[in-house]
Amino acid sequence: MTSKLFSGNAIRSIVSSSIGNTLEWFEYTLYAYFAGVISHLFFPLLDPFVSKVLTFGTFALGLAARPLGGIIFGYLGDRYSRKKTMTMTMLLMSIPTTLIGILPTYETIGVVAPILLITLRIIQGVALGGEFGSSCVYLYESVPQKYRGFFGSLSLTGVGCGLVLSSLTVLLVESVFSQQEIIDYVWRLPFFVSVVGSLIALYMRKNLLETGDFELAKRDNSLVKNPLFEMFKNYKLTILKLFAIFLTTQISFFVVFIYGKTMMIDFLGIDHRKAGIFILFTVLSYTISTVIFGYFADRINKLYIILFGCVGIFCCSIPFINSLLISSTSMVLTICCMMGAFIGMTEGTLNPLVSESFPINIRATSVSFCWNSTAVGFGGGAPIISMWLVQTYNDAHYVAYFLMTACVVSIVFLTFRILKIRQA
């Protein structure tokens, strides 16, 4: 690797982007991991199942705001500056997270409580939509071309680290405090912890340089007035092709990582602590996998890696549910680690693939659009669909069938795509 790669600004760019993603997802997934407590405190007068649906519905509303954030900050990133948008999104994410930590519950202020909660989640969604796309592009453009597969994957490694931290935090809380103490006040504390990290990330991002790609586009006068219009005009087919891959990555991510713990506790009868350990091992495996296969993304056709990951998710879906039903700890941990690794294989490799699919002058908008719109269209409703399937059929295997159906679509597309490339 060249010394340029390890220059002070390059290292600062990599670290600050990754820390930002880590904090964003730590803050964002705390909500999902405390879903049981939040449903009790903010939607208490409803049937427990309906209360949980509304809790995850609020989560989905936050996701629904992500495309708006992606469009706004993607436009700013493509028109004016990559680095400035990252500072703005970090700040925008931290404020509502802090406010959620001090938000009065339904018992205190009635129906205003869930309304405020939904509002803050929407603001978080806007911030996350802008942050993720901006950091993905900034990481991708901050290193030499031959290392962009690996370093482009680190945005997803940041996501994994955020999931690991939030899983560890919840596991620690549930191990130290009683359920009543958690409901009374302890659930609020982790929301405040992230504020310190956010201040550090803001300081680091303040001194970042603009990416070389964006500076080149400015010098060449190739920036466009409406990146979103340009994307839809000239890259519709590219977007559709990427969406076929995103179907599996987004559904598997949200079903396993966001809904998985709730399913284990509420429908499979696994206790909170054991479910937390299972999810922790899954996200650890995911995080490590994004690094490993990000490295191989610079050396192997990315489509092969993603195809293998989709096949792996398909093959692990039923064993994943079966292991939870049998409740054999060693078997569950093995299958969870495999499932996490396969999801990491698809997601870590996907980011550099998406980034390289679009030109510099519309890259921030396009990457943000692809990640955020599929998070809403495919991922946001996945936990609710999973809950409905289990509740309706009283069989968690239907969650596996849901995952497998998504995998089939992606596998068929990837197979045809690879064959077409080999024939060319």
C-alpha cells in the first residue's frame, strides 16, 4: 500500500467515517433492541401483539424517512461538498437520540408521548439516510482505486460495529438490572452514552479534506444541477439490477438483526439474556465478514461473492429457525455465526459495487437512493411481515420461507448476470 493511503487525512477520513456509521447504527438499533420496553411505555393500552406492531411500525416510519434524507444530503454532497454533509448528518442524528432518552412516557403525557417518539424517529431516519450514503461515498473516494473494494466495505463494518455495541449494551443492561429497573429508567441511559462519541466524531469530521474525486469533478466542471434527475434519466436499468441484489441483503439484515431478538423472546420463548447472546454472536460474525470479503472484493468479481452469500443465506434459513426451536446453544451459535457471515458477505461487498456503478457527479445521490429506498421498500416492512407470518401461522418457519423467497430472486438475477458477463 502506498504512503498516500496512510496519510494523516486518509486515516482520519477512514476512522471518522467508520465511527460515524458505528454511532449512527448504535443509536438507531437501540430502539429495536428495546422494542419490548418501548412498546410497554409508549403503546400500553393495546393488545401486546398490536403494541409490538406499532413499535416496529414506528421503526419502519423512521426508515421511510431515509430516502428523503438521502435525496437532501445526496444532492448537497454531489453539488457542494462530500465532507460538509457528513458533519451535518452527525449533528442531526445526535439531537433526536438525546431527546428520546429524556422523552416522557404515555403514563406521563398521554398520546403526546408516542407522537413525539414517532417525530423523533422520523428525524433520525432523515439523518441516517443522509449519513449512510455520504459516508459510503466518502470512504470509497478517499483511498486509491485498487483498495476501494476493501475500504468501501468499511461503511458496513461500521454498521456491524454499531450493532455489536448496541447488542453488548443491551446484554449488559439486562444482565445487571432487573426488568422493572430497565422499564423504570435504565433503558434511557444508553441513548445518552452515544452523545460523547458523537462529539468526538463531529470534531474529527470538522478537519476532513474533500475527496479527490469530487475535487476533480469540480475542476472539470462536470457537476450537474439535478443529480436525482440525471440518475433516473440515464441509470434506470442500473438501479433495477442493483435492486434485485438489495432484495436479499435488506430483508435478511432487518429480519435477522432487527426483528430476530424479538422473535426469539416473544414467539420462541427464549429468555432475554440468551437471545441477546445469540444476536451478539450473529452481528460479530457479520462485522468480521464485511472486512474479510471487502478485502476479497478487490481481487474477485464482486458478483461471485454476493451470489455465494445469497446461496448461504438461503441454505441457513431453515436451520436457523430449527436451531432456535431445538434451543441447543452450541447449534444456535454455530448457525447464527454462519447466517451473520453470509449477510456480511453480501452487504460488505455490495457497497463498493454500488459506488462504482455511478459516475462521480451523481454518486452520492445514487448510492444514497439505492441503500435508502431499498431499506424502506424491502427492509422496513420485513420485521412486520415476519411478525404477521408467525402470528398468523403460529410457525416461525414462515420467516425462513420469507427469507428464502427473497434469496431466490437475487440468486436467479446474479446467475444470469454472471453468465452474461462470461459470454461477453
